[in-house]
Amino acid sequence: MFKALLKKKIDAQQALIQTALDAQRGLTAEEQAQFDALQTEIDDLEKTLAAQKAVEDRQVVMNTPVNPPVYAQPKSKDERKFATFGEQLRAVVEAAKPGGSIDPRLSIKAASGLNESVGSDGGFLVEEEFTKELLKRTYDTGILASKCNKIPLSTAANSMKINGVDETSRKNGSRWGGIQAYWEGEADALTGTKPKFRQMELNLRKLTGLCYATDELLSDASALEAVIMQGFSEEFGFKVDDAIINGSGAGMPLGILNSKALVTVPKEAGQASGTINVQNVVNMWSRCWGRSRQNAAWYINQDIEPQLFTMSLAVGTGGVPVYMPASGVSGSPYSTLFGRPVIPLEQCETLGTLGDIILADFSQYLLIDKGGINAASSIHVRFLYDENVFRFIYRVDGQPVWNAPLQPFKGSNTLSPFVALANRS
């Protein structure tokens, strides 16, 4: 900026001189005053530029280690890799320290803005294989994300639009949104129909996490790796699962409980608050779309387990247990209802609330993400506390593939891959 301004002032001086030469005369008094004023401004700018260069030179000297550690240049592909996630995080911290040394195995993000090329300001990137491992563990510790229909986006994409069949009924004239076939006689005119389509749009949302690491934790690479890999994989897995169930769709994925695809089964007449009975379970199963039954599972809050264990189906004057073997509680309880697994899930609501028991087929839930988990670090955020900060960002979005329950060909009750029991409070 200063150099451009300096050139502008010199050009203005040159223009004054050229005007006088063209007129074959000397500078007028007014032109001489303008020339002298420009010269004063030029002198000030040159002093500023000289001071700026002196400061930059001192910074280079101050940031140069007196006795920097000597790193051997990696020769093979294997030598260019860090042995563990913790080892690389410690290398990032060392490189970020004033006067610290940079391990040649570190990758620095290409400059695209202020400070982006400075490793200590967040430019150091965690090796891709470690971020993939962190994402893998996120899916392992999360229960639902791994069951969804996941599509990774390309490098240039931040959103996805998908054309789908707009089918909300199996009645004649509604299948595939409007396709219908007819029985016709010989030489009868044929009737034309066509399908109807709709468009789904998903835009990447940002899930973030920060980890403050003390010098004590940094001194042990294995402890640092264990804390970050376990802590953040479990937290990211928890938050993604929670969004898949309860997400509002505003700045996060759309959860099944807030989607228009959800079928809500009403409670029984006269049913007491805070209860679940066998008829509730039967009714939920009957509303699950037939093709989803082989993939569906029951997701429950553990508060409802006493209700399940004591549930029975009346047979004549007696009954049989629904959720446990005939030998009673002394035997091993079944983990299925209608042959489908029953999975405790923290994100399910407590007993008596919509979402305390859910029957869902998550192959009918679309999840997109991009590039796994991005990780970077900085020493400046908590510099006064002698702590380093590691930042993790995961870009993801999701929503049910269905936009409404399905009206069956025959019958009045709609069907869906996502079924929940209404409030009983």
C-alpha cells in the first residue's frame, strides 16, 4: 500500500515537470509549491517504508532459533509419516512456539488469506490418515451415523441436490407420483400417465470442537492422542446421532422426530401417563413400511425398559411375556421385538414423551459429508494460560429421504420407515 502511494506521489511530481517542459518554461510559483509539498510527503513515505523493513528484519532475527534442533530430511514415503496422532500433535506445538523448529513432515495449509500460511495460527494440518481415523472412530462410537445412507461430497461441492420420485400414496394414479397402467381391449385408445419428481437439497453444516491441552498433557504423546481420539470421536458421534434423531434442520441436519416423514402412533384410550403397553408396540409395528422391516430397529431410552420387561400379551385367562423368555427374569432377556433388535440410545426422550421409543430404518436417511474431520492448532488462543488449542471441524448434513408418510394401496393407516409413539404425559 505504501509503495503504491509513493509511486503516485512521484508520478505527480513528474507530471508537473513535464507540463513546464512542454510549455518551454520553468515551474510557476504555484507549481513549485505543489512540487515541494509532494516532496515532503515522499520523504515521509520513504521513512515509513524504511521503518517497516527494519521491523520485519528484526522479527526474522527474533524468530530464528539460536540452537534449532536438526531434523533429518525424510528419504522414503514411510519416513515422511508420523508414527502416531499424538506424535504429530506434539510436533505442531513445537513448531508453533516462538523460536521453535518445524518438523519437515508437517504439512502447512496453502495461503488463502491473513495468517493462513502461518502454522501457529492454524496452518498446520493433521495428517489425512489421522483425521480419517478420527472420523472412523466417530462412526464407531456413534450408533446411528453408520446406519445411514452416507454420500461423501467432492472437493468442489458444498451441497447436493437429488431428484427423487414424489410418491406419497400407493393408490391408483399415485404410484411413482402419477404412473398408472390400464387393462385395455383390442384397438382401445391408450391412456398416458407420467411420474412426478421432487428435489431434495442438502447443504453442509459445520460441527466444531476445541481441545485445550496443557503442557503436562503434551509431554505425553500417547496420553494426548488417547484424550483427543476418544474424547472427540465420542463427542462428534454423540452430536451427529442427536441431530439425526432431534435435529431442527436449522444449521444442523434434520432429525426424524422433526421431519414430515414421521408417523406418530397415538396412545390407547385411557392409557395411563408414563406407560408403554403391548398394543402400543403392535400399533407401531403395523405402521412401519413393509420394505423397511428387515432393516428397522427399535431405539429406546433406558427409562422404558421396566415397561418392556413387564409387558405381556393376554392369551385366554393368562398371558405370555413379550420381551423376555418364558423362564422369567432369571433367564436372559430377549433383545428383540418382532424379531428386530432393541437398542438403548441416549438421544431418545424419557418415558412418556414422544421419542422414548422409535422404530426406524436409517437406510432411508441420507447423510452427506465432505473430507472427513479437519484439524488444526494454535498457541495464541490460550497463550496466557500456557495452553495449546486443537480445533476440529466436521462438515455434514442429513435428512430423511422421505418427505411424507405413504398412503397404502388398501387401508387407511399411513406407513413410514420412521415411527414413534405419541406423548403419554
